[in-house]
Amino acid sequence: MSNLGTVPRTAPIAIAPKPSQLFSSRHYSIDASFNNMNGNDSTDSDSAVSGNSTPCESCLRRRLKCVIGDDDDGCVSCQVRGILCSLNQSPQPRKRKLARDSTEGKRGRQRQRQASLSSTTASTSLIEEMANFGGPTLLKRTLGLQDDRYSQYIGPTTDFEPSLINLSPFDPQDESLLARGTLRKVSDHDTFLMLPDSATPGHEHQYEDVDEIQRLVAPYGRKLIDLYFEVVHPAFPILQKNVFYEKYARNYREFSPPLLAAVYILAINWWDYSEELSKSQRPNVRELERLIRSSLADAMWRPKLSTVQAGLLLSQRPEGDQWAPTAQIVAIAQELGLHLDCTHWKIPPWEKGLRKRLAWALYMQDKWGALVHGRPSHIFSSNWVVQPLTPNDFPNEELDEQNQEEKMDIERGRTLFVQMVYLTQVLAEILETFYTLEAMQSVTDAGPQGTHLVLGLAKPIQLKLKEWYAALPSVIRMDSSFQSGSVAPAVAPTRLSSIGYLHLAYFATEITLHRRIIRSLETDSQAVDPYVQHICRSAAKARLISAMDFVNRLTPQHLRSFWYFASKTNFALIGTFGSLLWATSPGREEADWYRRRLGEYRWTLSVSSKPGESKGLTEFAMGMLDISTGLLKQLPEKPELSRSGSAIEFEIGRRQSLFSMGMSGALGEQYSSMASADISNIQSPESQIDSSDEDYDTFAPMAGMAHMGD
């Protein structure tokens, strides 16, 4: 191999050294594209190297695009590999670099194209193309998407000492060849070890697997991809749409087998919504599942971003979510450094955006998986430094200017995804505050003051939930309706909308908070002021009513859309919460009210479980509701509490007067308005209560009441 001109270093290396002549073609072909996408006329993308009409023997054997360098030493691929290029042995006609076009007209066209793209991620498609230009050897500017190598993050406590890594000689591509592998330095503090795919188990079967996957869906592969990007992708944007289509048009073998299979198998859920596909026989889903399991297991030996994408997509299937695979995906993501801040890494901008989207999708998978499975989370804030998502982290997808509906879907989906991330962060705080073993033990150790401790901790979180809901953009509110085309006009008169999964997640988050309060009330019922119990149960009842009414308002355009994996359990949690309130009801009248309301909820779920309308989601919820209500039949009969109820209502009036007459300030006013709002809602349990009207600041007055006697 030729000398790379590396220099030993005794201090942290520079991240952007001047490229040597040997690497100038490869480095220029990529970085010139970055400059042009930013509107810099100092570099001309047309001067990039061009493909050779007759490839050399090495590129032909490896199925790579043969790219001629600036000199006469053969193609770039052979130069990088340090082998003799057959083009030198038998010179072939080759294209030379195009001369710089100095005409103002061409420059104007270039600037017009550049202006239509974002300065950071709009160049996704072209940059990806240039990064792939010439085959795997030219993918070294990417980190997690190389065709022939995979990356392993080198943590601070491994057998690699960071200070010794800095002594290693790095070439102009920020790489250093060692006996164990190739070091790739992406910043002053973050280094990866690059290893060859060929040394991993199952690598030799990769093309066989992807060929078999393609055979199973033929001739409907492209139709399924269209379905995926129309239904799933807008609400769960973890792929690069334009790049995916470009790769598919070139050769489906460019895809990782589990990722391609995951897209197919998820899209098959909407098979009947394509007029063309509905008339044909579905692919063998079981065989696809077998291939996914085997190929994903192989891919975990050489993890890449596509491995995380495949794992996340498979987890979105209504029947595909399990806790153990979530742990595997988190581990793979940590291998790839997705838990780190990649803002200033030496990688293409589009890869930064993709990494951040995948990181937050992984964060949601972990937190919601912890909720629905009742397991400890794998991701902790102390080891999570991923920056918040920004508009530049999403690719600028090329859309038909006439198709405003598709453009709205993309914008709505991105807003939905970002808001789901924000909501998940609140959920994570609830899980950490109330549901860790340490947190639950703290409440137990507090004894009679346990409920007061729970209420004090719940107050700021409840305020965050209220603020989150109030700040929701109008485009993703439930009252945001839109009429347009559909996946299959003969089946659905409106476009599908996935905003339902966000609102359902909101109710599940509220319920998770209130479940903990109700449990604490039951544990310390003798030590808690009856009025505080009444207020807590009133607030919980209001949330239950709102959640049930939300489900009742869902339309086919919501039910037939993509639902986040946790939705199946979130539907069930509404019934579980109602069963908890039924079981803890102090009297027969209240218990009977919950029994009737749960019966109505089951009827709503049964109506929503018609074939083709998220059947798996609501059927699971009905099954869990039947189990919980069946257990409730074992409860002893509740006593009559009509007189006690009147006494509590009298106490409410007395304390309202106490606050309004004897206590001035915000607390008294807040208490008075909250109490009256809760009472009015309880007196009219059948009324439609929208979450936007839920301005009960429940926990502020309760925190103050905790230390007051009668």
C-alpha cells in the first residue's frame, strides 16, 4: 500500500486536515457537493470524477462503479486498496473531467437548484449518491452506512486508552490502520473502530437473503414500498425516502435484507387499501418473518444504522413488539454511538439528521416499551446527550408541486413525530419519579405521608402535561380535519391520519400518573383527608371520561392509519384505569357508574374492531378489559354511601367558602375554580369532555391541603 503521508501526533488531532493528493479525487467528489448545496460557486460539481465506460477487473468482480482518478494510476478503488489496476495494464478510453462551465446561464440554473434545497439536509439525495459514488471504498465519509464495514464506538473505559488513540497517525480521511482494525476519528473526543463485514457470520448469505425476500413479494415490491411511504413514513420518518427510492431503482441488493423485509412486511398491513393489491394474493408473511429473524440476527454481528431502522420498524407491527428485542436495539444503537451528540462530527450533514431521528425513535421505543411491558428502562439521562430535533434534521423530500396534500402529510407527520418525542420525555420523568424500584420504596418508607409525597412530586409533572397539550400545533389537534384523496378512493373517502396515536399516548401518560396517585390513596386511605381523596378521585374520573370519549370520536381515517406500537396497550390502559377506579370506589353507586361506563367502552372498542380498522389494537384492549372486569366480580359488594357523599359535598362548599373568604391570593382562587370544575364534571358524567378544557390544576391545592386539618 502506498504511503499516506501520515504524521505521528502527540496532541488531539485536527478534525479537518488538508487532503493528500492520493485521496483528492474521493474527498473532492463529496465535499464539492456539500459546497454546491450551500450555494458556494467556488467549487463546481461537474468537475467531479466520472465513471469509466469499461470497468477494471477488480471493480467488475466486486460489482463497484469504476471511477477514474486525476492521475494515470488506474481507478480510485484500486488506489485506495493498494492493488494494481488492470486499466494500467491495458489502457482503456476514459472520460476526462468536464471543463469548468463559465457561462452565467449555467450558474443561474445551478443557483436556482441550490435555492430549492435546505443548506443542511436538503442535499440528502445527491450527497448520498456522491457518498456512494464508486462503491463501498468511497463511503468512508459516512460512518454508519458503509457497505463493506461496520463501526464500533470506543467508550472511555475500553481497552483502547483515549490518550493513546490521539497518538495514532491519522490520514487525511481521519482514519488510522491498526492490527485490530481501522480507527475512525469523528471529533476530538469520539472515535470508532471500523471492521470488515466479510469477517462476520452470515455475510456470505446476504445476497441470497435479499434475493429471497424480493422473490416473496414479486411482482409487488414497488407497490408495497409506495404503500409504506404513503401510510407509515409520514408519521414515523426514520428512513430517507428519496434515497430509498433511488437505491431501489438501481438495485434492491443495495439494501440490508432485514430493512427491506421490514418495509415490506409493515406495508402488507395495508394491502387491502391498494385497489391493485387487494385483488391479488398476499405474499407469504410467515416466510418473510423467518427471513427477517435470521437476517436481522446476522446483521447484529455487523451493526449499521440500517440495522436499527429494521429493528424499529419490526417493533411497530401490532403483533411484533417484545421487550427483549428492544434491549437488543438499544445495545446496537450504543455500538453505533446514537446516544452521543453528533452535531460537530466529521460526517455528512444528512447522516447527522438521520442519526438524531433514529436516536429519538429509539428513545421512544425504550420508554414506551418500559411502560407497556412494566420493565426498567435501558436509557438514562446521565448517558444521553442527543440534541433536540430541528427542521434541518429532516430530509427535504422532493414532492410534486401540485400535490399539496402529500406536502401537508409530510409536515404534519414531522410535527407529530417531534411532539411524540416531547411527550415521551414527560413519560420518562413519570416512570423515573414513580415507577422505579427506588421510587416505589421511597413512598413505602414514607408511611402515612406516602400519598402527600406522591402528590407533591406529581404537581410539576401535571403542569408539564397541561402545558404540552396547550402548546400542541393546530395541525395535529384532533379537530384538525382535512378532506382529500386516499390510498384507495373506493375504500376510504379521506386521507389517513395518524394523529390519533399521539393523543392516545397523551391519555396513557395522564393515566400512568393518576394510577400511581389512586394506588397511594388506597394504601393510605385511613391517613389521607377524605376531601383530598375526593379531589384526587374526581380528577382521575375526569381523565377517564376524556380518554373514553376520545376513543369514541375516532373515525375510520384515524383507525385505518398507522398506529405507534404502544397504542395497542394504551387502548387497554384506559380500561385498566377504569377497572382500578371501579375496584377502589368507596360506594356502590360510584362502582356501578364505572361498571356501566366500562361496558360502553367495550362496545366502542368492538365497533372499532371491524376487519381492516386496526383490528389488533382494539381486540387486545377488549381482551384485557374482559380479564380485569372478570376479576372485579370477585369483589365484595360495595356499601351504600349516599349520606357520606352529601357530607363530602357539604365539606367542599365549606372549604370553598374558607378559601374565598379567609384566604386571598392565587391559591384560594385556583382552588375554588378547580373544585367547581371537578364537581360540575362529576355531576354530568355523560358530557363530552375535551382534553383542551382540562385546566384542573389538581395538585397545587392538594399540596397545600396536605398539612391542613379539618
